[in-house]
Amino acid sequence: MPNNQEASNSNFLLRFLGLKPNSSEILSIQYLRGIASLSVMLFHFTFAPEKMNELNGIGYFIYLIFSRMYLGVNIFFCISGFVLLYSLIKSNYTLSGFGNFLLRRITRIEPPYMLSVLMVVALAAILGYLGKPVDKDISIQNIFMHFGYLNTFTGGWLLDIYWTLAVEFVFYLSIGLAFPLVVGKAIFRYMLFGLFLASSPFMPHHSLPFFAPFFVIGMEACLLYTKKIERSEFLVFTGISLFLMMWVFEKGAFSFSIEGVIKAFLTLATVFYFFQKPKFSTWWYVLGTISYSLYLLHTIIGSALVKVAKDDAFTSPKRIAVVLVAAFVSIVASLLYFKFVEKPSISLSKKLTGKS
């Protein structure tokens, strides 16, 4: 954990957030959360396909990098496969505790999410009052659809990132119910993961089964990490999952995808890092801690600032400066959001269930 010098220099953030790092935490997971949230944030702040025709040389190369940072979402899915299964294993979960597990997850993740929805509605209402164009459906019906993730079926998300939370929520339900099969006899796990992966190419893009390769790799990594499976099983399912990522099923045929190769490479690097034991870094630890808050807020606060430079060239000093300022403001806002919104949700979750 932190050495004396680092603690004396930067533990203000730890004290401010009330964090007490301990040796039981998996730091690699914590850091990957921070990396993934930063990646998605920078993608949203720099994505400007209409500017591609203006780019050449180093500018085009930079854009290619930032335009792929949306893949941080896939890292989150891989992390979720690992973390949710890991928490169930460590808590000696049984199916009889499903209601308790679901209550804990809802209490943990819903209040920050729902407040962010209300923030979007409030901003849209203010813009409408000022006579500015509003491209969001802020009808009562659409707002309430968000609270049950029912927009999965109807569309109309107030923020583009919300569909990923719907995928995560379905995974919470699924892993809570399928846990006995996942950690039980190998044959049942093989069948479950095999069907999950086989359905992936044919499912709608914003559905849980479509992202099966990422969740399966995360779960297999967890099972290996907790020594519940042999390395051979991990390698087989990881290989199958990586292979599936590299192919796209469209118009009744499979085609090889360079984008899929990038996904497979990043996923493999992510899984490799799961098993590393990095040194403690206050900054990465804090960033990983506030990653959920940052994920929610950056498209509300930071994106609004970035729009100031929307007509500037992609690599102009002004646009770069605005992106950096937006990132800084989003991180500061997320620190406050974690302390006053997300952390109380975590505490309430523990009080309701009596479990940490």
C-alpha cells in the first residue's frame, strides 16, 4: 500500500474521499477502471467524424487513436465479468441470497444513475427555457423509462452511455441467477458459456449476449484467479472469445474485422493485467474509485464545455485546451459526486444488507 512519502504528498484526496486502501483490494482492477473511464471520456470529447476530411499526417494518426477509445466500454464489461463473480465467490453467495444481492446492487448503482438522469432533464429544461434547441425527449414517460432501463426496447436514451448501464444491469441479474452453474460442475459451465458465446454474433448490438466474449473472459479470469479452474479451461474459452471478437456477422455472412482485432488485443492486455500486482498509486487508485461517477458526469459537464470548440480544427490549440479543461473539470466534479452521492449509496447498501 502507499509508502510514507507518497502518502504525505497526495493522501489529501484519500482523506477527502474517506478512502482507506487495504491489502485485500485488487489494485490492477482498480487501475483498469480508471483507465477505462478516462478512455471513454477522451473518446466523447474528441469524436468528430465530420473533421476527418480535414486531417492528414500526425493529426489523422491522433484521431485514429482517440476514435478507438470507446473500447474502454468493452474493458468495463470484462472487468464486470471478473468483479461481480469475484464478489459472489468471496461472500459465499448462494441462490437463496439473490434478493439480498440484487438489493445491494440496486442501492449501490441506482442513486448516482438516477440523479444523473435528473441532471440531464434539468439542463434540457433550462436550455428550452432559454430558447436553445433541445435534442432530448424529456417527456415524463421517457424519463421514467430510464429508471427501469426500459429504453433498451424503445430507444430515446437521454445520454448515449446509459445503454451500457442497462447491459450491466442485465448481467447482474444473470450472474446472480446463474452463479451455481458458473462455479458448479464443469460440464454445466461449459454448456452455459458455450451457448452464451454461440449466440453473441447474432444478437442486437446493445444487448448482453452481444458482448458475451468480454464477460466470459472476465469470468474465466476470475475462476482462474480464485483457483477454481485449470489454466487449460481458461485458455480455451479465452481463445474462443478472442476469435469471436475478430469477426462480424452482417447480412447473413461473417467477415473479418480489423476493429475486432483491436478489441481482441486490448481485451487480452486487460486480462493479462488482472494478474499483475502493481505498486500503489494514489492518483490511479482515486481515479479508479471515482470511475463510475466520472463515467456518468463527463457527458453532462465535460461535453458541454467541449461544444465551445466544436467548429475548430481537430488539432487546433484551442480545441486541445478545451478538451484538457473539460477533462479536468469532469474529474473534479466526479470527486465531489463520489463523495456526496456515490459514496453515501455505497454506505446505504452496506447498512441495508449488513454486508460490505
